[in-house]
Amino acid sequence: MFLGTMRGHKGVEDLVTALGMLGNSSLMLVLVGLEEGLYKEKLRRLCETNVKVGFRSFGLQPFAKMPEFLAMSDMLVIPSVKIEQP
């Protein structure tokens, strides 16, 4: 499970790729904070076609609901991509 705002520097695409490398098609990636739109569809396609990982997303959620999401997860991940400074 990933909780947060989905941006390129968060490394969510790398997370999907890493899950695919595990070779376990019973894994489910749950993203909380993923807004509707093109990025969501991109991640869904990546999960379904390239790495065969289950995918479930929840849009923006109030902070008060975070304990509920954490309670239903087996693992929380916080990927990040290093951004080079000019």
C-alpha cells in the first residue's frame, strides 16, 4: 500500500516494476490518494499488462481515514526518486 500524493518523483512506477520482478501474480498494489485521470490509467495499464500485479486505487481521502487504510494493509511502501539539482 502507498498512501500519498501521486507525483513523478514519488517513484510509484518504479514500485509497480519492482512488484512485477517478484513474479507473484497474487500481489495487490493499493494506492490511496490517486486522483482520477491519465496517470491513474497509466498505472493501471502498467499493473495489468506489463507486470500482472493486481491494482486497486482510492482517490483523495481525509487524513482521519488513514488508520483504516493502514489497518487493512500487509505492507506500507514509500518509494521516492532522487531528483538531481542543476
